[in-house]
Amino acid sequence: MRTQPDYFYNQSAVIPFRRRCDRLEILLITSRRRKRWIIPKGVVEQDLTPIESAQKEAFEEAGVEGIVRGQSLGIYENEKWGGICRVAVYAMQVKTVHDTWPEDDRTREWTDLETAAERVHEAELEAMILALPTVVRKNF
């Protein structure tokens, strides 16, 4: 049984990336409860677009700000609050990394594509991470 309002099950996320020495690096963060590696994500707030909500989560959860271009990379689903959340994922080129941020109790780590893909638990998200170089060439 769902325990939250319907709009809570509509979420958005970003895969934060940067270029270093001619390769892409992905920023992963830890979840709060289970301490597993995830990307910044959250509920699409009613007064924001999915992209704006995802950018807000990137700042709050990972302490980064950046640019989102292009369409969603795809959608993955996860169980939460007694229901299924649908998470639209976007690529975000990081422009600013803050030393402190609202949820700086989370661990964050820059890593290569392959390591990031191995660390996440959702197969659809893993595929989106591995496809990121094509998306970056096309949109950034």
C-alpha cells in the first residue's frame, strides 16, 4: 500500500559528470540508510520541472551544480514507500563543486564510467551510465 501522495512516485535524477584528462568521470553519492552508491535523485517538486528538481537534488545531496542538456536518458524504477517510483534520469555536466552542502553527511566520490556502472544496483541505470559518452558527444 502506498504511503505517500501520488506525486512522490514521480522522481528525477542526474548523472553528474565531468571531463578529466580526456575521459569522463561520474560522481556517485551514498544513500542515507543503506549506504549504497546512488546518483542524486528525488521527488519532482510540484512547482519545478523534472530537470529543475533533479538539479536541486544534485546540489542538496551531492553539493554540485551544473548544466543539463537534451532529453532524459531513460527511466528506471525502484520500490519505495510501498509503491514503485519512476525515476527520469538526465546527464548533468558539473560546473561547480561545493565544499559544504545541505546533505554533506553523504559520501561522494568521482569515479570512472565502468566503476560507476558496477556500483549502482539498477540495470537500467548501469546501461545509462555506460551510454553517457555518446550522450555527452551529442549534447555537450
